[in-house]
Amino acid sequence: MTDENYHVAQQKRMKPAGIGFILLCLLVQGTGSATASGFRITNQSLGAVGQAGAHIAFTPGPDASYYNPANMGDLADAWQVETSLTFLALPTIEYQDSRSPLLDGSSDSELFVMPLVHAVSPQYGKLRFGFSLTYPYGLSKQWQQPFPRASAEQFSLLVVEGNPTFAYEPVSWLSIGGGVRVVYGKGEVDSAVSNPPFAQLAPLTELSRSSDGTDTQLGYNLALTLKPQPNWRIAATYRSEVELDLDGDGRLGAWLGTVPIAAYSGSAEIGVSLPAVLSLATSYTIDRLTVELGWDRTFWSSFKVLDFTYDQNFTGTVFDGFDRPVVKNWEDSDAFRIGLSYEWNQQWTTTLGLAYDQTPVPDATLGFELPDADALIYCAGVRYRASAATELGLSYMYHRTESRSVTNEGVAGLPGIDGTFTEGGAHAVTIGVITRF
């Protein structure tokens, strides 16, 4: 059933539902996760969270503006808006060192809320326009124990993207689309190297670093959908790389007991690469069931180094370690996704998703700022059409990471990691409303 035909049927057949019943349906759904390889976040809508990101070829809602703008032309000829909230929970990651329990650590558990917006305009000839507000990348890790906090007492990155898009359908079996990405980034890094346990600091008792910065850059996205048959779609999308130069303030300190013996307060800058992403997908609809298979590659090989830049050169000083580039040399990574969507009747639609996501982080450069690992992603969702103009939804994603044992060499004068990371992963719940007018 097409989106437009559905709304005609809905107006004829739909009866109002009780508010209590709607709330009950929302409350009985689970909770879930929402991350991807590295610090990419794939869950940016109800549909994507409920189908593990297998949401490129078949996008029957306004989130088509983000996941595949070429598909906006298939929507009913009206304004469509999805507003949603994603609650992202990051459980504790446990680290057990092979050398000494004094080097063990546990990251802080954290909870974040991400407001998301997707909108699609009515048709203007063969053109449609859209807009999405999303959080495509992000990172937050905090460690309080002496060994982990030496590199990542706090390591956070917030990325917000505004993405105006368009769709053009020259013929019935082909649609193209694209848009401009306006990307804002904000980063914060705090670390503290203390003696003990790092006796090599003597006679110093602590070295500390604090840095924060922001930047706004532009990128682009492209999309293509082929429709060999009405129920079969083949799609490709590409999101460009964006290089952020997070420019702000930096503070360094060297301490002997409680007495500061050296300090710096001035400008600081760090470059962060947000990698390009290529996605290929196909979907097929049989009666009420739609199945989508997807693959995407995130080009993490652009993330080669973390390099803090200050107003002055600290080589050979007590702050030498904070001024050295930290090699990362991440690798391009693949994700494989399958999503199912089933319309039980005019009111209820459920979704399921499963994905396997490879980590881009090699053993040699893995650190406490992101102890990433390969992951399996399990998802489910439900949507309820309260009227022809209003749809309510709830989706869940659980991002289950594997345990990972790592041995690598030290950087910036610190000893390397020699131990095992367990637990972690992520959970996310997305609740939202889709309106049409």
C-alpha cells in the first residue's frame, strides 16, 4: 500500500483510540542502544533505531530527508514532520590490567538526551525539499582511576548537524537527492597524570591538562534510488568527510604537592576527522512485510592522529607529553544490516533489526578515550497511527560489544595498555511523533 493510499484508507476507517491505551503501548516497550563503529551514531530516527540502521532503501517517513533524500518523492503530497527524543545510556566499561590491579579502572556510566527533527515539504513539480537536525557523531568517556585518567579523565565530542536536502524524480523508476551538511562540533579533553602510580614524574606529583574548543564546517550528501519494480528498491547514499578544527582554550599545570610550579593558559586547537560514509541497500515488499538488507563502509582511515596545538612549543619541558601527536591510524570499517517492517493493520506497524558492526580501532592505538570493539546490534520498534495526521512511535536498540584484550606500546611518556576491556556497549530508547498536514 502506498503512503498516499494509506492516508485515504485511514481517513475512511480510522477510529479514535483512548489516550490510556496509547500510553500503555508506549510503556510496555523495551529500552535500547544507539551507537556504531568508532564514534559514529547511526540512530537518528524512530525507523533507524527500530531497524538497526537498515533504513536506506525503504524510508516511508519524513526521516527520508536524512537517510535517503531521494526517497522523499514517494511520500504523500503534504508537509510531514518527525520530532523525537533519543535517550542514550552508556554503561560502565571495566578494565582489568594484566600487570597490576593498581592499574585497573571503571568508566563512569552516562545518560544523554538527543532531540531529533526531520521534515519534508509537499511536492513542487518534480521536486521535494527536506530538513534534518541530527547528532551523527559523538563521544563521551570519563575515568576516575589513576591509570585511565592519565589520558582520558574526560574525553567528549558533541556533533550537531543541520541538513537541508532535496529530491528530484526525472522518471518513475529513478530518484536522486542530496543536500548540504552544516556541522557544528564541540570537544572537551581533561587528563591528569599523578605520582603515584607514575613514579617517573618525580619530583612532580601531578601534570594536568584541560582543553575545549568548537568549530563549524560544511559538507554534503548524495542519494540515488532505483525502482525496477513497484515493490523493489535499490539505493545508494554518500555522506562526505568533514574536518573539524576545534579551536578554544587550553590549560596545563604542573604540581609539586599542592604548589603549582608551571602553568599554561592560552589557545588550544585539535583536529578531528568525521569520516565519509557510503551505504548500499536493497528492500523488497511482500504484501505487508518489507525486508531491507544494507551495507555501509565508514572511511575511518581519515582519522590518523590526535594533535593538540598550543600558542607555544612545549618540547623538552614538563608539558612535553601533552604536546606530542598521538597516532591513531584507524581503519575503514564495515557494517552489515537487516531490517524488517510489518504492517499488522491500518493502525499498527512493528519493526525488527539486526546488525554486525566492525570496530575501526586497531590494537596498536586503542586508548581509554574509546576502548571500542566489534558489536552486534539488536533492535525493535512499534508505531501506532492515532489518526491520518498523527503517528506515535517507540524504538529500542541494544549495542552489545565484545570483550577485548589489548597489548600495545605507550604514548606521550605513558605506559601502554596490557589488559582486557569488558561490559560497556550502549542502550537507547527513541520516542517520537510523526505529523502530517
